[in-house]
Amino acid sequence: MKKLYFLIAIFTIVLHACTKEKELDVDDVPDSLQQHMTEGCTCDPRIGLFKWNERVLYVHWYIGPACNTISSYYNEEGGKLDLTAEEQNLFWEQKELVKMIWVCGE
């Protein structure tokens, strides 16, 4: 009987661990970021929503090791932000991920 309870408990844990998070509605993502989602997967692009310096920012960046690319920063409404080099360095050191919006190929 203990084995049956154990198997039911394991099955329940596995079932809950495998449930997907609610899919992000593309309509919730500003148009300026949706354009990046159609560019292809060269250099492993990503889009995330971050909290930094009491602001919420969308960031489009690449993680491909052989790629020399520049990250793009956007405000909550999707307006492009021009951060100085110092601000960009501080961002990557101090940021807090709120939500991963998009990873190419996933």
C-alpha cells in the first residue's frame, strides 16, 4: 500500500512539474520588439523584460559566442532607449529578470 501512495505522489509531482507556463500573448509585446521575433535565429537572439534602476525595460540581445552584436533597449511601451556605455555595463551587472519574453527556436 505504501508503494501505491509513493507512486501516486511521484506521478502528481511529475505532472505538476511538467505543466507549461501560460504562453505569452504576442499582442502584449510592443510592435518594435515583435519585429525582432521574425529576424531568424542567427547568433541566438533573445528578448527579456527586466527591472533595473527603478525602471522596467525590454532588452533584445544575442548570446552567440562568435557574434559581435549590440543589445537594444526599450521602455515599457516599446520606445527605443539610448543607454550610454556606462549605463549598459551597469544594467548587465544590476538587472533583475522579470520575464523571458522570447528565445529564438523555443
